[in-house]
Amino acid sequence: MARNKQRDNPEINSSSMADIAFLLLIFFLVTTTIANDRGLSLLLPPDPDTMEQMDIKIPERNIFKIQVNSADKLLVEGEPLTDVTAIKPMIKEFVLNNGRNPELSDTPKDAIVSFKTDRGTSQEMFIEVLDQIQGAYYDMYAARVGVTNKQWREISNDLSDPENKRLYDKGRGLKDGKVEFPMNISIAEPSKIGG
Amino acid sequence: MSKFKKKANTKQEIPTSALPDIIFMLLFFFMVTTVLREVTINVKQRIPDATQLRKLQRKSLVSYLYIGEPKKTSQWGSEPRIQANDVFIEPKDVVLWVNQEKDKLDEVERDQITIAMKVDKEAKRGLVSDVEFQLRKANARKLLYTTLQEMEE
């Protein structure tokens, strides 16, 4: 009978379980960072040494010039501009001109957005302008396939899905292996004028 | 009075037996959503904002470069520097570094290497474009400027 009394409450004291879990939690909180793998994606041109040197004359109307100096001041198509967000509608008008206005591009295929900075331009300004240029193109692509800008970016993130690939090719106007609506962004080598 | 007395007799404890479960749930959340820090970042990182963000597909193909003003200005000066892994490198060393990173990948995937550049807001374009030029030479043309999501109106 004495044995029975000892077996009364065979419980493990689990009140410290929460403390143990807290300790682990704090450890993970301190040692980790939330992954930030998002940003502006870009494809650089090939190695300059292997490229053939060719002088191609591009008509003035097909180039949309954006320049930024070392004081982060904008010059768009030769005119000073203070509001960065104004670039987006200007690019859309320029690319979708299709030859109507003789000062803007012939076709979306020929349109080139040229972006030149100074060596003293801050990265913040560069990102802001690049964001506007890419945003203009994403907006146009999205409008061509009838989705929102955000959906378009999600589609282009994952091209392994055949449906996404189909929409992606449609938006960029892929025809016979050639893109009819390319994102022609030319980032020129920075100038060394303003230190 | 008798009514109140009866109530006072009831147990006033909050059951805490589910507390460990709640904490474990939090723990698992943090374990899943985070990655272990691999390098100590020795440069200032004030990441710029942008709206048109794209997400990286495969993390195994990504290598990181950090550019910014060194945190220890007394030791390294206040000029922005490039950090790869745990050391500061010069722009001309980027080709070597890219090749080392490519060697870590599978042979078939080497051309798909993506360089994620975490650049401080105040860093100048001159340095960043020097790195870009070296990346072109090293044939690592996929580039990502890491940015934060800006609130869209």
C-alpha cells in the first residue's frame, strides 16, 4: 500500500518549458536577420573588350536622355526637372509614340532610354530614377497583357510556370525569337566633371 | 452577502499550460522566416527605397557585395569601401572574387550567378559603376540593387 501512495501523481513538472522555449526564441531573434532579397534587377551589357566597336547612328528622336549631375540635379531631354516621378509618364509617352510626334520615338522597339550620371551622383538618386524608368516599362508591359504592375512583376519573377512564360512573352511581344517591346535602358559610364 | 461569498470560492487562476505551445509557435515562425547571418557587415547600410521591386528566384545563385562607408572610420577612413565576404576589396579584385564565387556553384549554373549589391544611400555612383564595369568583365551580368519597399500612394 505504501507503493500505491507514491504513484499518486506521476507528473513531470513542465512549468519551465515556456522558459526554455523563450530562451530559444530570444537566441533566434538575436542571431537572425529577415531575408531581404528584393530590389531592382538589372542585366549588365557584355564585357566591353569582347564587343565589336561599332558606330551606330541612332536618330535623336529615339533616345530619351536622362542626366543627373553630382549635385543630384536632373536634366531630362535637355530640360531641368525637379520632380523625379514626372519621368514615368514622360517615358510612357515617349515609348508609345509610334511615330506620331516627330520628336518622340519611331516604335517601342527603337526607343532607348539613356541614363547618364556623374561619378559624384549618390546611389539614392540613381535608384530613384532607375525605379521610375523600370516602373514605366513594367506599367506598359502590364497594360499589354491586362494585369496590374504588381502582378506583372510576380509573373516575371517565376518563368518556370508555362502560363507565366506565355504572358511574359506576350507582354514583351516575343515574335520569332525577337522582342518587339524590349526594355532598352542604357546606363552610360558616369562622367567625371563635377567632383 | 451569501451570493458574493460563493463566487469568491471559485478558482482565480489563468491556465498557463498552453503557454509553451504559444512560445513554440513564435519560435518556429522566426526559425522559418529568417536566415542565419553569414558575414559581419563592416560598412554602413542605409538601403534606399524603391517601388518596382523584383524578387530573387534562387538564393543559392546569389552572391552579395556590400558598399558603403566603413563603420570604423578611424581604422578604414570615411571613403565608401566594397566589402565581399568579410574583407574589404578594391574594384580590381572584383573579377577574382566573382570567379571564386562561381567556383562554388555547379558548372552548369555558373553563368546564372546573380550579384546582389547592397549599396548605401550616400555611396557615390563612381565607385558603384567601377564595380559594374568589373562585373561585366567577369561575365557576371545579372545584377540586383537591393532596395526596400517604398510605400505606394
